Amino acid sequence: MSGAVGLVPDWRTLVARQQPQWPDRARLGEVVAELAGRPPVVTPRECDALTSRLAGVAQGRALLLQGGDCAERLDKVSARAIRSTLRLLRQMSVVLAAGTGLPVTTVGRIAGQYAKPRSSPTETVDGRTLPVYRGDAVNGTGFTPTERLPDPVRLRRVYDASRYTVDVLRASGAEVFTSHEGLLLDYEEALTRPDRRSGRRYAGSGHLLWIGDRTRDLDGAHVAYFATIDNPVAVKLGPSTTPEHALALIERLDPERRPGRLTFVVRMGAERVRDLLPELVEKVDASGSPVIWVSDPMHGNTFTAPSGYKTRRFGDVFDELTGFVEVHRALGTHPGGLHVELTGEDVTECVGGGVGLDDLHRHYESACDPRLNATQALELACLVTELLR
């Protein structure tokens, strides 16, 4: 078992950052109890299959492509939208596999990516201050007291939407796994079950869960919870990550050093990745840990355009990916893949590929962070192939 359940503290006794201030705790308890009696969204066998695929990435024999929405929307769930994302991910995987000669494991940010960490608990518009939007699992995007009030009933809707999404993915016949940030611990715990075959505990909400850069505290509730599940897991590492912290995360989350268990998703920013990443990779590699290194070139390169829209420059995204690959090439380690926010829709949220700063308003639909559109995502896959070839 990856996490020594009996040796880690119960996450409920620790500080859980980025959790909603649910106004009705009794109602939350009712919803969580109901979810605990429902079937899991994914199966332990599927989670083990993903760990096996990821072991090949950890050993330098494969690549990981992880992508999808910044924040899924409950009112946007449809078979057409799911297939659109799936089609784009498959196209990118084909490009990467054909260009590098390596098999590609495809993981969507899908079927569970409904909660978001935020830098502030509130936001102010025209002098009015309300709770910040934390994803459709928590509240709504509309700037009204009713919309922004955290509502635990939304967790039931997230579960139903995730089950439906996984059904559509399974019906496609393609091997695509699901992932999301395991942020809302009450929801995650409700869907966590022991496997009857092995006795190991699995998060049933998705195949791969990750810990965000804001919640990777070694003594926090998220690391404690993740240490008890046997799914493949990931951790986002931002610019403040030290080698010592990374090594401690390995000790907590992958004490058995099992290939495919743990992925580090690097989000340093284009201007800092070449300076900050080498020491991290060098010291982790020297420890002998088989972690997977993946680049998230999106989150460290966000800025606000004069129009007020959050955006990212395609050139900055590619520059961070280039720096990520350069560092691994210099150290003789494996650049395991990429993690990007994207959509199969023809949005205008990121600058580049025909989208300028003055075009962002034309088709900006993201509820939170800007995503690459299909044209930009495929161009990025082609450029990454050249880097990795």
C-alpha cells in the first residue's frame, strides 16, 4: 500500500486549506452521507491500470498528456462537449506518439474538476464584496449573494455529472483516464472506499487526484488524506518549492518508491523555470525516487490584459515548456510530459495563434483561468514533439 494509513494522522484533525465556509454544516453532512452510499465514479482496477501506464513514464519509456478545462461547468455537461475534449486530447496524443516514438498515456482534467483554490476568499466589484467563486462544486459565477453562497447540494450534482462524463468516456472505446484536484476533502472522503480484492483504499472520485500548490503543506489535511489512498497522485510545485520540501513530499506520499505512484507537476513560470527547476530535479533524482516530472506551463504565466480579462501568451507557455525540457536534457533525466488547460471549443482566451489582446472578448467562456483552444493546443503538441524528438 502506498500510504501507511495507520501511521498518518486523520486529515480531519489537521488544517484543511481552501475549504468553503459552508453555511449549513448539517446539510453538508446529509449530502456527504448520501454520497458515501453511492457507487464510486471509477474503479480500483482502472486506477491500478493508470498506475501501470504511469510506471512507464517514470521509467522514461512513455509520456503523459494531461489536459482539459480549468474548471468544469455543471451547465455545460453534454456528450458533445465531452467528445470534443476527448477528440482534441486524442489528436494531441497521436502527434506526440508519432513524433517521439513513445507511447502516450492520456489523462483528462475531466469528470471531477469542479472546485478551484483561490488567492482570496472574497472579491469586490463596484464596491460590493462577496465570496469568491470556488468552482461549480461550491457556488455559482453570478455576482449575487445567492449565487455566491456555498451550497453543499452542488456536490450531489458534481457526482452525477462526473458519473455521466465517465460513462461517455467509456462508451468512446478510447483509453482516457480522469483527473482533478482533490480539493474538497469532505467530497473525496465520501467516495473513498476499501477495495474488496486488496483491502487498499482508493479515492473513487477519479483515477488520478492532485494536490495544488496552495495545499501541499506537509502537516496539512490534504497531504494526510492523499497518503491514505492508493490511486496515482500528483502534486503541483510552484516557485516556492524547495528540494527539502519535495523530498519530504515523496517520503509522505510514496514511501515505497513505487513507479507510477507520484507525479510532480512543475509550474514555475517561463522566467523562473530554468533557474529554479535544476536543483529540484537534481536532488530528487539523487534520492533514487522514481517520480514523474511533468510541466504545467500555464499557471505561472497568467496576467491580466488591459481589458480586464485574465490571459496567457502562447509564447510564454511554450517558453516554459522549452526551459523544462532543457533542464531535464542537461541533467539526463526524463521530461515526462505536459499538463495544460485546454478546450476543444473555439475560444479566445489565450493570446497567440491568431488571437490578440483585443480579441479576448470575442469568445471568452472560462469561468476561471484562460484555456488554449484546439488550434493552439495542437500547435503546442507539434512544438513539444520537436523539443522531445
